[in-house]
Amino acid sequence: MKFDPAHQIQMLRQFGEFGGVNPSVTDSSTYTFLEAKTMIDTFHGDSEGCFLYSRHWNPSNKYLAEAMAAMEGTESGWVTASGMAAITTVLLQLCNSGDHIITSVTTYGGTFAFLKNYLPKFNIDVSFVNITDLEAVRNAIRPNTRVIYTESITNPLLQISDIPKLSEISKDNNITLIADNTFSPMIVSPARLGADVVVYSLTKFVNGKNDCVAGAICGTEDFINSLSDVNSGTAMLLGPVLDPLRSSSILKNLHTLHIRMKQHSSNAMFLAQRFKETGMQFIYPGEPLHPGYELLRSMMNQGFGYGGMIAIDLHTTEKANEVMEKLQHADVGYLAVSLGYFKTLFSNSGKSTSSEVPENVQKEMGLSEGLVRFSVGLDNDIQQTWKKMHTIFKETSII
Ligand code: PLP
């Protein structure tokens, strides 16, 4: 069924208590109760519409969480102080000591490090698989498997996760499927395709300004409520709360996300086509020769393109460094980690955002030491950008 995440956001009716077109910012950490009994009821979760304390819920955070849930088509949402907070909160809520997780080996380096180095402290076992190999996923299932974890479009290799098939496998085995949709907001709606929980780094495309760090969790009402349970909720007890001032600015940026995604995607597609014409080695899921191209087409919402992420293989770190410095010097963009910014950002993944992944694992998963990941910006004149890139690629003998 056709789903339009941008329309879902556009249809939100959220306004301020004085009729402001933007919801008011609630910068209070605690809330008064006119009757003492209402406070008792609220602590027991029996009082609708009451706010208690801002680690629990804050009205500004609730607006952003509702908007994220609307975008994902889930019953409910939650916002956190970072993408990592969203990921770790969900995993720690779902898994107990003795449980097992199956994850894509290709994930953001921080996620990889948490799964590999941190969870063993709690006796939680993790199997790392090639998530595009569904047989490998099935074979990794154990009686104590609790979670399958993946990224819709993986960082940094831009593999495409088959969310409907992974959902089938999960449901058959009573496992929770978590999808990190940071690379593909609007383009893919994992919960609509069968994921149980969707996590985000809002730091990237959703906010799109690189002025803050934030995260979100989207899922069923029961699951989201469990996160804030005063006795056992991971969000309540670990406290990765987002500042409401930030929530309010991210919410405003969310309303332009669809326009930005279209421009990121069309600029990335333009560059991919030029890379192809010049015989360069690159990865872009909008390129028909990409192994996940047809799968992505079968999953994507219409009108937002194939995303703004593209990677080129320059084979060595030295070559990658040389080219990135020249690109920055020529104002193509910034040599910086992160993504989803209005300027193009580029970094050498193996030595930066995936440096937590040991070199032998990088090799096994096919991550070249010369891989440069681009988050293509909102350039109005992408032909001019390509001209500069082309000159630099020639100068450095890449083409
Ligand atoms: N998920 C993905 C796919 C990422 O690329 C990142 C950061 O680069 C994160 C999660 C972590 O997000 P944050 O930096 O907001 O904690």
C-alpha cells in the first residue's frame, strides 16, 4: 500500500498553547499537580495527559516523538539525546543477561563497538552476519535469540536489508526486528515493511543542520511505554533525555526533510551517473548494477529517490586522504564525519566512522581501506560541483 511519510508529517496538527504555529517549548524539568491524588495516579501510569518530570516525558519531546511516529507509521515514538542512546536503550530494554542478538556486521562503528565490546559485560552474546545472506541469518538463530538488528541501508557499504524477509524470519522465531533507518528517512519505512522497532540518529538527515546530536525510537505503544516505566524502563532509568529546546528545533527541521531528501537524492544520482561514465568504482543503491537495487525499489516510498549516500573506492588510505584534502580545498565540501548536511561531507570510513571495526573484519566484509563515503549536499549547481571533482580525480590519476 502506498505510504507517504511527508504527508503524514504535513497533516500533524501541533500548535502552541497560545495558538502559536509552532508548539511552545516547555523548559521545565518538573510539573505541578493541583490535586495530590493526580500525582499518585500519574506515577502509576493511570493519568492521561499529565506530565510528571522531564526525564519521563516533556511536552516538547512528545511533539517530536509523535511526529517521528507519524513519519514511520508506528503507534508511538520516543526521542533521545543521541542516536547511540536510541540504539542502546532499545537493546538494553529488549535483552536480558543470557540472550543472543544477530546483527548485520556492517553497521555504524559505534553500534558495532557496543554490540561487540560492551554487551558481553552483561552476558549478551552477539553473532555478526552478512545481513544480505538470509540463509546466514537463519543459521545464526539460537533458542535464546531475542533480536535481529540491521540498518535499512547499511553504513558504510550501502547494502540493502531485506526488511520484509527479515521480518518473516523474526516473526517465525519470536524475535524482535530492529532497523536503524538513519540513512534512509522517508525513502524506506521499515515498520510498514515489518520491522518491530525503528531507531534513528536524528543528528543526520532528519535534523539536517549538524547543530545538535539526537535520536529517536519508533514502535508500538506498549514497547514505547515500557521504555518509560518508572520501575523497569531503560529510558527512565538510564536517563538519555533530549533537551526540549533541541526537540523543538529538530521538529521544525523535520518539516522540510522531504524537500531535502529529494535534493540529496537527485544530486547523488547525478554524481553516480558521472562516476559511471568515467569508469570509477563506486557504490550507490540507485545504480541498477548495485546488488540491492531491485530490493530497494520494491521497498521504497515513491518520490524521495535513492538517498544522498554514495561511496567510492580509492584503494588506499593515502590516496583517499590526498583526494579528500583536495576536494575540501576546492570547496566541494568538508572532510568531516557525519551525514545529511546541506554541504557535502566526506570521510575515509575504515579510518573514521568504522575504525572500531577491526581491520580483519573490515577486509572480510569487503570494506576497502580506500573507501571514501560521501554524504552529498544540497548543491543547487551540482554540475559545477562535478566539474571540480572531475578535475581533482584527473589530477590524482583516479580517472
Ligand atoms: N546510526 C547510524 C547509521 C549512524 O551513522 C550513526 C552515527 O554516525 C549513529 C547511529 C549514531 O548516532 P549519534 O551520533 O547521533 O549517536
